[in-house]
Amino acid sequence: MAHRLFLLRHGQTEWSVNGRHTGRTDIPLTAAGEGQARAAGGTLRAVLGGSPALVLSSPRTRALRTAELAGLRVDEVTEELSEWDYGDYEGVTTPTIRETVPGWTVWSHPIPGGESAEDVNARADKLIDRVREPLGTGDVILVGHGHFSRVLVARWIGLPSTAGVHFGLDPAGVAVLGDERGEPQIEHLNLLPTTED
């Protein structure tokens, strides 16, 4: 495979600043997040070999706006790229959850009313299988969210979804996934743009 899979996390939101789990809630980018998204476009242009073969985006406004400000033409909006569904923990911070569930993390504990690690694992595998064909003709960009993108990184290299805890991806960060002689590889992780205000 000569082409690469790019993961672009949406820019900063009010909830990403204060650590609230943001899955299905549709909130906008902050002004700083809009600057990050514009700057992420420069980061992508610097590492892309040319025009991508395919750009997919989560349907959440924060992802679509990030794609727009980064100068990307989204070919398809898909729920497959949605963030982990946090169920009852939507909008709640980890410290607050730990008041009743000591040691809780999204990676290690159940999420009442939300997706399990196995659900997210299956969704990531389905999406990776789906983009393999377009990767045969060019680079692919997926515009999405923090936790789910980290799951995609883990699944790309054959690790379970819960191994996503070991990979960082900041707002407007870019991960580049490829391969070396047929072996899946993380080429770059968390490339950060210089923020434009």
C-alpha cells in the first residue's frame, strides 16, 4: 500500500477544554478551535502527497467545521466516524464519574447506556475495511474525534480498541497511518498545527 490514512481530530470545543465527555452532543468549535482547524489544513498540505482520494467526516458540527476550515472537501458524512457514545456519561468529566466509580476510564470500565469497547472495536474495523479500497488509489482523510481516532490507531496496528489509551491526539491533531512492506505502521502521531487566532 503506497498511500496513507490521515486522521484529523476536530479543533477545540468548550467541552474539550474542561474535560467533559463529548460524544453525540453537537457543540461548536471555540474561536481557538477554529484557528487550530485552519492551521491543521496547513499541516495536512505539508504532509499530503497531493489531493486525497477520499475525505470522510463525522456528522458532528465540530468535525464538519474543522474539515471546512482546514480546506477539505468532504466526500461523505458518516456516523461510522462518530465519537465513542458515552451514554449516561455524556457531558460528564472523568473526576465526576470517579466519585461513584473509582478508577473509571473510558478504556477500562463499562459505559451505562453507551458503547462498549467491543462495539467501538467493531465499528473501527468496519471503517478501516471500508477505506482499504480507496487507499489503493490515493490518500484518505478521516475527520473525527479524539477517543474514536485513538481506537482507529490501535486497530490499524492490530491492537485492541482499549490500547487507544496509549496514543495521544490533541484537538486538531493529525495522525498518519501507513505501512512498511505490508506491515501496518504509525508514521506520525499527533502532529499539531501552529494555532492561528
